[in-house]
Amino acid sequence: MRAVSEPARVLMAVRRRWSRCRRSRGGPVAVLAVLLTVAVAGVSCDGNVPVYGPLGTQQEQVLEQEGNQAEGAEASEGLQPGEVGLFLAVGTGSSDAHVENLTIHTETGAVILVVPAAGRAIEISSYSSPEYASSSVSLHKSGDRVFRLRKWESGTLDITEIDTGTGGSRGALAIFDDVAPRSFAVVGDTAYYRTQSEYDVFTGGYTGGEYFALVLGWDGSGNNYGTEIPDAQVPWGMQTDGERLYSLEKEEDRIILWRIEPGTGTIAEILGDFTITQTDQYVDGAWRFVVEDGIVYWTSLDAGTGVITLWAYRGGDLPEEVARSTGTTIDGIYSVDVDDGHFLIHANDPTTSRGYVLVLYHQESDGWEYLDFGLSVHDAYIVHLGGG
């Protein structure tokens, strides 16, 4: 393992900023002036969000505000033992939205927890202009732990671990490496990720795509730059069940599941290599996968009837059908998640006001639920808190 030197970090940041500033500024003189500012002061081409160095004023204010919100959260507000909760990154449009007992105001983004069985919802954090416009928020789940990820225009990634029992925050930090979308996973107390790959105008090739590890030191013991792990074999896209790191690839009808050794980024073993049959009748963009305890689960969507089928591969030769819904008006699936036999499908239904719907399936009761909150749902995960 080798750490990237500080001068190299600056050069990498300048090259990334060159590519972005070149698209947003006028002539070469203006761009060069901006790049000098980037290298010396550590700001982005808009002059607001930092690229290198301490957190910028805007990010500090946002984190401080969210920290104050978290301190006021009561234990009774979060997910209680035995409950099944939905952690959602959502956005509203030109009018307020109402989810159970919670109101989310116009033109606002938020991370919320919804407990459908209890008819309860809480706001974990919210963001409006200007931070809503200059950042994107997503969620990440590792076992029963949930993290809110905020990616800024500069490439900086803020990470906040959500206390599922209170809705508050367990801690927050920033990663200054430009983390690639969906190539981030937390295993134990270490984040593993690949950096964004971008075209480099200096060399005519691509930069980035490296594999890094970063210990999440909420108490200040961690640092803001990961340690690069050379010769890693981790494909784009990573998944974790909290204890192990996986990578899954779909090549036409073929599915390959690898278990990755996180510390080296090498393939430890092939857990599955099989073929899906009868793919012609299914919507091609609706194959979504999740791994739990070494079992691969995925969805298929019948193009003619809108029937959703849940599948599982537990090893051996063939996958098995877990459950099949009745016909729906759904025409696409964004993601699927599972926890202790509770499945959450994030889907698109063109007949609803916002298009985004959530479908729940509970394996023990063999029951399906269809939820439309009238929100734009950007990310969705399900957590079953044991002990109830």
C-alpha cells in the first residue's frame, strides 16, 4: 500500500479542475487564472467549494447545521427494535409533500426515515438552495448501518453515519479524493472506493480510477485522504453486506459474483457464475442486484404485464424464484435492497404524479405493499432492526 504524496494530490486536483473549468469558463487566459487560484488557494472554478485543503465555508456551515439538528433528535424518533424502516433520499417539486406525519417543504431535498407499519416518518437532514443546487446526496448501506453521502461540485465527498435508533448523526467527515459514483463501500470502519475517471487534456488519456482505503475516524483519528492500494482488481461497482466486499457483473445473460479481499483489492473467490434464461420477456433496464450474506438477489420485470419477480442464487447450478407480484403499471426498476427477508424495490411508475414508487415484499408473510409518497426518490434502502 502506498500513500499518494501531497504534491501529487495538488497536481491531480489541478488536472481535474482544468477539465471542469474549461467547460465552464471562457478563454484560456481566464482558465489559467482560475487554475492558479485552484493550486494556491484550493478552491474550485466557481470560487466557492474547496478542492484541496480544509473544508470551505459553505460545507462547514452545512455540516454544523446538520450537527445541531442531530443533537436535538430524541431516541423515540428513530427506528425501534423489531421495526422495518425505509431510509430515503428525496426531493420535492413546486409544492409541499406529506409523508405520514412529516411535511417536506417546496424545492427541498431531504433524507428521511419512514416506518410504514407505524405510520411514522422523521426528517434526518434537509437541504435547500444554495447547497441543494451545488451538491448531490445519496445513501449507502453497510449491514444495518446507513450513511448519507453528499458529493460537492469540487469532488469532495462528505460522509455522515446516521444513527438508525435516533435519526441523529454518529459522526461526519470529508474525503477529498474524487470518489466515483457507486464505487464506494464501507466494510467495518474502513471505506473502500475508486476515484472518478476523467479525460486528461495534458496527456490525452484518462486519469483516476484508482482504488483507495480510508479508515473512518469519526473522533478525528482518521484523515481526509485514502491510501491507494496498487494493482487492485476491483471492477466498477461495489456492494457490501457490512462484513464482506463484493463485485457483481452482468454480461448479457451471464451473471458473475466475486468476493473481493478489501485490503488488497484482489478477487478472493468466485461465488457465482450462471446464466439467466428467458430474458427476452423482461425489461432490460430492470435487472437490479443486491448481495446479503453471500446470496445474490435480483429483480426482473415482465415487459407485458409489469409483474415483478424476485430471484435468489445461493450457489449450485440454478437460481430460484423467491416471489412474484401481480401485474403493475411499473415500467422500470432503479434498485433493490433486502434485510432479513424484507425487500425494497425502488421503481418507476409513469401513472403516478412524480413517477417514483416503492414496492415492499415481506417474505415471512408473503405480502406486497405499494407506496407512492408523491416525492422524487433518489435513493432507497431498507433496514430491519432486530430485537423486537
